[in-house]
Amino acid sequence: MPTPFNQSVIDEFRAGGGKVGGPFEGGDLLLLTTTGAKSGKQHTTPLGYVRDGGLLLIVGSDLGGPRHPDWYHNVLAHPTVSVELGTETFEAVAVPAEGERRDRLFGRVVAADPGYGAYQARTSRILPVVVLERPAHEADIPEEATDFADKMIQVHLWLRGQLRHVRDETDAYFAALAGHRGPGAPPSPGLGLQIRQHCLAFCDALEFHHTGEDAHLFPTMAGYHPELRETFDRLAEEHRKVARIQGGLAGLLADVGGADPVRFRAELARMSQELTSHLDYEEESLLPILAGLPWPPGPPA
């Protein structure tokens, strides 16, 4: 739960279309809503931000305190966040920058707002710089959904695009390791946390999607379409299979820096193939029926 001061800032921000007074007047401020690492509850925090080209940067400064703020631990556990910026609200993936990239971005932050340099001077911990990323593939996803079929297509396009994003980052990561020449350990490509965050965001979204289907959508549809009972049973079994593959991939991600490239890529390719086949079958089986159900759903008849 926000502190009384933070809550007053949140209320003023939302009432004023992103404008606030007091110590934040004239500053760049956003609202970040994260999912609690332990509680699973939603938490909203007002944060200053810095734009660097097309990037949106926030810093885990905690005013130079000795520990990382709670919101930073939350995004490590659940990278998908909600961002309120002015009158706009959107979802993003929170990706902490690493190594040289973190240092370079922190330099940009300090150039824009020297106060962050003072916060860093107060503490021995390295202040994390977090990039709020809106995956490029989201631009290809229709914004409007008029029926359940449209909604399923929106979700499936996001999942397919996010999976491509993870594969591309993985290829870049291992290519940089393989391209190292000369003495000494290979330099870190700086993509370990980035791969981890995007993969976690993908897995969280997939689990939420499948849980909703298994608990609500499939049982309801089976009551109206008993002829599709075998289809729903097959889809539920595929959900369990994909969940097992996710678990194996999560184990590899726990130490992506030491992961075997061949094994990691093989697991990712296997999961991609299983998931793509599952989404194809789900669309083929259910879209004709879902097209007749309005979105958002109306009150029960």
C-alpha cells in the first residue's frame, strides 16, 4: 500500500492528467504499477524518469538509501509493468541495464538530472537503471477487439512476438560470446538480464492466458459445445506440456551466463515449436466459435 504522501501524489497525478505540484512541480513524473514479488498484489509508485532518445529510464535510487527499493525487487520477479505517463497508460517490460550499458545510461540520467549523481554518492550500492520497454511487435497488434476471437488473436500475436524477441536476444547473446577472440574471459554481452526479463514476461503472460482458459473459458464453452470435449481435453493437456517446458527453460535462465548455448537454444526451439503448434491448433478449433461472443463480455443472461 502506498504511503500517505505517495498516495496523495498518485491521486493528484491522475486527477491532473499527469501534472502535480509541490516538490514534483515541473518535473518528469510517471506512475509505475508493479506486481509484488512475494504478495502478488499490485503496487503503484510515483517515479521520476529520464528520456534518452526513444528510451524511458527510471532509477532505483531510493534517495541514495542503502537498499534497492521494493519496486525494483518486484520487477525482477514480474517484469511486466503498467506505466502511466501523462494521460497515457500502457504496459511495458522492465529491463535493468547491465555493465557498460548501465554506466552509459546512468551518465545520461545524471546529465539530465544531476540529483541522481548525488544519490549515488550517498550509497555504496550501484543504483540500478531500468529501461521500460514497449516491444516493437506490439505495433502490429490491433488495438480494438469486438469479440472473443479478436481478443484471442491479440493475446496470441503478443505471445508469438515476445517469443521471437527472446530468440533474437538469445542469438545475439551467444553470438557475442562465440565471437570473442584473444586472452582472458569473454566480455559480457550485457544481455543476460534482458533475456531473463523478456522470457519471464512471456512466461507470466502465457501462464495467465492458459489459467484463464482452463478455469473459465474452456469449461463454459464445453457446456455449450459438448462435441468439442475432446478438443478442450487436448488443449488442456497441451497447456500442461508447455508448462513443463517453461519450467525447464526457467531453470536454464537462472544462470544464463553459464548456460550451454547448444542446450539452451535446443530448449528454446523446442518450446517455440510446441507453443506455435498449440496456438495454431487453438485458433483453428476455437476462433469460429469465439467470433460469435462479444468482447468485452456483457452481463450474464
